[in-house]
Amino acid sequence: MPTPKKGARLGGSAKQQAHLLSNLAANLIEHGAIKTTDAKAKMLRPYVEKIITKAKAGTVADRRQVLKLIPHKDVVAHLFNELAPKFEGREGGYTRTIKLENRRGDNAAMSQISLVLEPTVAKEASQATEAAAVKASDATTAEDTESEAVAEDTAAEEAAAEEK
């Protein structure tokens, strides 16, 4: 995971920043989208992307590593059991950040960070080409079986004619 930067941090100390990112990641995984400040969203994105990559592997060791980062068993179970299979065809880019209006009280820049659960365009295109290939092979297989059946019938008729 990214090491906390030196200097000013989001929550104060490095430990507080780690807890803040952990809680933000848990809420993002649980709800699918959260509204937060731009600075927090920028820090959260690589944190969550690496966690989702580990969840895609799905090993026990990966689950334990994720539990170190997000100590909420129900959230981690949701991530590994339900969300990780949805990201199987995706090679990264699991989150999307959308800029929102500034917060009313202190004019802080706000963003909405959300999980991208839609299938990729490349995956849809490959599924369409695979479906077309299967249809084409089924059609050629059907034609081959018909031509083999006709050939067998004519061979049987010729053999019967020769016997007479």
C-alpha cells in the first residue's frame, strides 16, 4: 500500500491517515460510491485499486492481507464473494472519480468516487465475436452433418443397386 507522505497528512499522524483510508475504503466497498474531498479521493483511489486487485486473486493469503488493511470482516467478505467476480474481465480502472460542487460550509472541493461495475467495451466485443463464431461453427457443423447423411444415403442406395 502507498506509504504515508511526509509533511501534512489527511488526518494528522500517519496512523490516523491509515485509519481514515481504511474507513473510506470500507465505505466505498460497502456502498459502491461515496462523496468526499478531492484530496481524500485522490489518496483513496490507489489504495482501493490495490485491494481490489488482491481480491480478484481470491487466495486465503490475499484475504488476510486485505483484512489487515480493512478490519471489517463483512465488508471483506462482500468484496471477495460478490464484487471481485464482477471485476474479472477488467485489467484495472476499478474506480471512477467525478468532481462535484464545492462544499457549502468551507468551500472544500468535493468529489464522488465510485466503483465501476459495468463490463468493459472490449469484453462485450469479444463476447459478441465469440457468439458469432459459435453460430457460424454450428451452421457449418449442421451443413456437414446434412451432407454426410446425404452421402451415406446415396452410398447405401448404390450398394443396394449393385447387389441386385
